[in-house]
Amino acid sequence: MFFRLPKNVLFVDVPIPARYCPKNKGFLTEGINLEDYNDEERWITFETDLFGIFGLFQKRYFNFPYKLWKLQGGKTVELSLTGKCLSLRIEISQEGCRVKSIKPGKFDVSELLKSDDWMTPEELLQKLCLVGINMIYKRKDHKLVGLSPKNYQLEELTYNSMALLSEEYDFSWSKWNCKLPPGGIALNYERADQRKEERLNLALIRRERVIQLKHGEEMMEFNNEPVDEQKFSGTLFDLVLQEPPKEPHKFIAQSGCKENVRLLLRKTAILSCS
């Protein structure tokens, strides 16, 4: 049997052919033997003596866990994700979200998504799923990702803080995050207007307190020694600002963008997936 792959669906590996089984109400791969697959010309052949409805599949979490991620601050915020196979850059604003690029560069975003319009976080993630790129993390599937999920409440509080600060601060991946238990989160942060001027600040986030560590990504072994004379902080927001904001109205302005950042972080769960 010969199948031509649709142009608007991305396959990063050899597609898995399967046949719909009405009895099981699902697709099965039994009785199907793959013969050939041409990635460049986008076709696949397989052998079967069965009749019915056939489909092509790939692993839902093929791009997980993430090797790197960065939330880059500004009036328009950018979320960059580097996975096992693909890297994506997503622009976030008051209007919504849209994909800026997908690498490797053989993928034309406008052709793949058939639109470069702003979408809600939910619409964007569903659109990406339809073209073969899953970014939605479900906690029950953590074994498929290969990492234990972070404490749900702690993760939610951290995303709230990141969203509120997303105009003026950058946040990024830490190599220590995946080595911490579910009750611990590690990430880096810096002011967006001071990029590369100073080394990144490494934050250790736990339910009982949040601290900035004295040592950063250069550590050979993890050391949770805090920066000297540090004030007590209950959230990442408190740690970064160190004092109540002098202009609280700034955190209400552009609230649409902040809410889009928060929703996208919640759905992608980058702290549980890196």
C-alpha cells in the first residue's frame, strides 16, 4: 500500500502505519509491515492483507524532554524551546501567540500552519497538534517524558511570578532543575535590559522559601548556599523584586500579554519537562 504524506503535517521520524479496529475502538499496528519510507519525497509503503481505515502515527512526546528553554522579556515576550528534535520560537503579546520559527529550517511556518495570525495559547497549541507538533504536557504521562513532574502548586505559583515579571525579566533553563526532587525548582533569571552584562542569577524555589544561590550554572556539584544577607522570599516574584513594587500599576498594564504568558507556561509545563 502506498501513502503520500500530507504537506501540512510534520513527521520527524518514520511514520507508524495502523488500522482502525471497530471492536477495540482504536488503531492497531498488528498485521502491517513497513516496506519503505522516503523522507525527502514524503511517501511511505507498507504491506497488509487487512481492509479498513488506515492512519499514520508518531510518538506524542517525540520532542520531550526539553534540552533548553528561555522566556525573553519585553513588551512582546518570546518563549524559545529546544527539544529532542525541534526548536520553536513563540511570540507572545496582548493579541495572543504565534510561532516565529521552527528549526531545523526546512519547515515553512506559514505553509505548515496556514496562518501567521495571533491566536490564543489554547488555539496555537491545538493548531500545532494538528500539524504533528505536540507541546501540551499531561502530568499522567510523565513516564513517557522521562521526568517526574514538579509539585503542581509550586509550579503554578512559579508560572504566575514569571508571567507578572515577563516584561522586564528573562527566565531560562537550569541544568539543576531535573536533578531536584518534585518539591524543588531551579531556574535562572536576569533583567532584560542587562542581558549578558552580568552572570545569570540562579533561583532555588521550594514551598517553604525561595532563595538566590551564591553559585550558578558553573557549579560542578549542586550547592544550595544562598547569597549573603538575603531577605526572606515566599515566591519568585518576591525574590526578584526584593521589595514591594514602587509602581504596582505596571504589573496590571499589559495584563493580556501576562495572562497569555501564564497560560502558555501552564500548558507546556516547561519546569516539569526540562
